[in-house]
Amino acid sequence: DGGITQSPKYLFRKEGQNVTLSCEQNLNHDAMYWYRQDPGQGLRLIYYSQIVNDFQKGDIAEGYSVSREKKESFPLTVTSAQKNPTAFYLCATGPRGTERNTGELFFGEGSRLTVL
Amino acid sequence: GEDVEQSLFLSVREGDSSVINCTYTDSSSTYLYWYKQEPGAGLQLLTYIFSNMDMKQDQRLTVLLNKKDKHLSLRIADTQTGDSAIYFCAEPHDYKLSFGAGTTVTVRA
């Protein structure tokens, strides 16, 4: 099946622990994105990558880290420095390039992280 | 989503029309988008409009764009229970996409 796979779907973490959320895609898209969703606040961009071995901070990158060693994979690590990590995390992909293509994103099913 | 504003909730009776409104700030945006999110899932692109258009219709969906007022709306005709979801307006900035807070549409019988 073609698409985006996020795992795990649900994750519980104790305070002070780092956790890594996985995002894998087989759509052959260059660009990958991580968004955080909180009720009433919509989606906020954490990190994005336009090409392998390159990534940029989004609007709320503090307390998060990413890597882009392969085109298919863009894992997100939520570190203990993130003050309020409980949220729904969404990974998205899209073709790199024109402004129109920038808006046509494909999303995974999300990972819900709860800090106990 | 601070650049894109939407009202948070809309309740509509089954069979009526739903109208979801959005304001954006970047007058240079060439495309504007509507996404739909069903409970517990990711977002799906619903439709988009090019900025030189005033209106775009696609089956039950009608998008209206008022570029002068930077106002975008999505009308869903004959709203069904399956239309219950969160709807996001989005505009591109520097090869990224900025989303509004989302409008939760509840369809009642």
C-alpha cells in the first residue's frame, strides 16, 4: 500500500524521558513535515525537511529533534526539554518545489503522546 | 496558525448547507486550501482555489474567495452526517503550509 505510516499510534511517557515517533513514507516525496495538534490551536509546524540530510526548524522546534538520513524516513524525538509534550503529532509529506505543490500535503494517521 | 483565522465551531442540521469562514493575511498567496480531519485521523486535502479565481465548485463543495478582504469560505451543500469533522483553512508561506485553528462541524439529525 502506498502512503505514510506513523508509529506508534499511542504512546505514554514518564516525565524526563525522551521518545521517538516514527514516520515512514513510500510516496517518493521529497518534503516531509512534523506538526503538533492541540485542541483549539490547530496545527503548528515543528520541523520540516525539503531534501535528504537537510531540515529546518518550524515555529515550535524547542524541545524536539529530527533527522533525515533517508528519503523515506523522518523520525521526531520529543526530548525531556519539551515542557508540554502531551499532544497529537502528525507527519506529512509533499513534493518539493512550487508553491502550489507546497499545499498538497499527505498526512499520516497521527501519534498521540501522553506524558504521565 | 496565527496568520489564518477561523471560527472554532459550527452546528448544522442534516440536509442544510454549512458555511465555514476563514481569513488569511498574505495577499501574495497564489493558492489557498481546505483540509478535512475526521476523528482520530490525519488530514486530507479537500479542495483548493487559485487566487485569480472568485469561486470554485466541486460537487457539493463551493469555495468562495474575496481577495480584497482576504476572506475564504467553504460551503457544503446538503450536509450529511459523514461531513462531521474538523475543517482547516491553509495558506502557503515560504514553501511551508500555515493552518488555521480548525472549525469543528457537527451535523445533527
